[in-house]
Amino acid sequence: MKGTIAQLDTRLGPDVVAAVRALYEPEQAPLAAEIAPVALDCAYGPDPRNRLDLYGQGGDPRPVVLFVHGGGFLVGDKGGQAGAGESGWTNAHVGRWAAANGLIGAVMNYRLAPAHMWPSGAEDVSLAVEWLRANVAGHGGDPDRIFLLGTSAGAVHVSAFLKAREDHGKLVRGAALLSGLYGFTPLDERDMLYYGPQDCYDLRMPMGAVMATSLPLMVACAEFDPPRFQAEWASLLQARLGRHGHLPRAHYASGHNHYSMAMHLGTSDRRLSDELLSFFADHS
């Protein structure tokens, strides 16, 4: 598997997504049949994209993991059901992974650029968190033990939520950020479809929030992430060390790329899974 992902190098694009999905299809597709959602298309806000699915139930109230998918601000779907199109099991698998490990998994959609620009992502994460706090107890979740897990653009939106909500420490227990962009590197053309022109960049990126927050953080990047994402990860670690005197919990996913980082959760490669579950347990 590592050799195959290494051959894809650090490239991004639909062809790489499809190749990575094909690698994990044999392990992930059967889980889709075994673990069904317990609630579909829960409306957490007024927009048609303000929908989330829930996985896991039964027993004592369980910690909740809200997964925010990637897609470069422009595409992405929570997947996992009829009508999800090419997404199939992708993204929904994180909810199933959470359920299989004794948690409540919530997988959300959010509004997409260019129709919806900054700060729509942070607003949607905030709405989803508020919905979970009000409703997840009815599905076996503990509203006082909510964790955020975002990958790529989803990690950006989680970080922006930390910036937008000064009370975020009262709303969630922790945040895990996979291969995100926080503001340490220059904006590129694609990002401008969400953030607007370059002169808005410094004010709108969540760098200050992820450096300053006292919320428990876990940050990760992949061996075959593009260099920009690796630079963001390393810069965030250095900035947190300088500000707080210690590093946040961190994970370097050897053998993985930008897409396989989240897509392999629930497979036999448990390195990231074990780190995340340990992080959640430590702060539950």
C-alpha cells in the first residue's frame, strides 16, 4: 500500500482521489453494509447543505466526533447513502469508524464556494455543534463531550470555528486537524474562491486562533502531503511551542498522502486511528 501511495507522490486532483479510493475500497465497502446510520440528513441549519448524519447508538452517553470533510472549499459530500454519487462510502466511513469504536459519529455537509465564501465554513461548523449539543443526547451522545475532526478544507473550517467562537472551549472538548491550512503560507488562486482577494488573507485565516487556543489540539500531516501542507503543519507546531512552551499532540502519517490521511480510518492501518482514539479518551 505504501509503495502505491508513494507512486502517486504529492499530487492533488480527482484522479488521485479515485486512485486512493480504489486502494481502500476492499476494506471500506463491507463496513458500509455493516454499520448503518441511525439518523440521516438532520437539518442543523437553514441551507440545503446544512445536513449531517449520525452513526452509533446504545449504552451510556458516548463522546461525539463531528467530522468535517475536505474538498478544497469547492466540493465534497458526507456520502454513505443513496444519492451520494461518487462519494459512496467516503467521508461516511469516518462516522462508521467512530461508531465501531464506541463513539457517536456525526458527518456533516457544509456550504461550498464560490457560492458561499468566508466565513460560511466556520458558521456551519458552529451551527452543527449547536445542533449536536441540543439533540445528540437523543441518539446516545453526550453533548458535553463533543470533539471536532477536520481534514484539509474541513480542518480549515474547524480552525476558523475556533477563531469565530470565543466560547469554543465551552462547546467542544478538543479538535483534531488533519492536513489543514492555517495561514503560515501564501494564498493560492483556488483559495481565493473562498477567502476573496489576497489583501483579505491575513484577517481571514485562522492562524492566530490555532496558535493561541487553550483547547486540546491534535495536528497531523502526511508523508506525501504537498509541501505547502507540510510547511503549515511544521510552522503550527513551532508556533505553538513558542507560545505555550510545549507541542500539541501531533502525528506524522508515514506512507500516506493528502487523501489517504482520512480515507484509511477504519482499515487495518490503525496508527492514526489509535492516536485519535487516545486523544479523545484523554480529554473525555
